[in-house]
Amino acid sequence: GYRLPTVRGLAESLGLAANTVAKAYRALEADGVIETRGRHGTFVAAAGSAADRELALAAQAYVERARRLGLTEDDALAAVRDALRAAYGE
């Protein structure tokens, strides 16, 4: 939740071009490390946010693929349970 300096402010304090800092901010935001809240500024994302988003995207991709394969919801869930058991040694 820590607020980050503006792109121009950070660029000036580090002696970098504003475009360099802006590019870094965009990459960090794409990875879910930081989040931009419009005119309120840029903030460090809450702990776990990036992992939560990545997990949600992976789950959505799995659901879409399972549907393309014609799996029922029960079959798709059973496949996930089997994979989790294998991964966690249960």
C-alpha cells in the first residue's frame, strides 16, 4: 500500500529519463507488483495481489480449455483434484 513517487519525481531524483521510469512502472504494473489509481497515484500492490491475479488468470484459462475439450464441470474439477494430489503428495 506504500505510495510511490510520480514518474517525473522518481526520474529526477535518480537522474534517469522519465520514459525509463515510466517503462519500469508499466512493467511492474503488468506483473501486479504495483497498481495505478488514476490521479491518486501509484502504489505498491497489497501482498498476495499478484499471486491472486495470476491464479485467477490460470483458472480462467483452464476453464476455457476444459470447455473447449468438452469436459463436464465434474470432470474438470476431478482433473484439478488429481493434479493437486499429485503435486502435494496426498
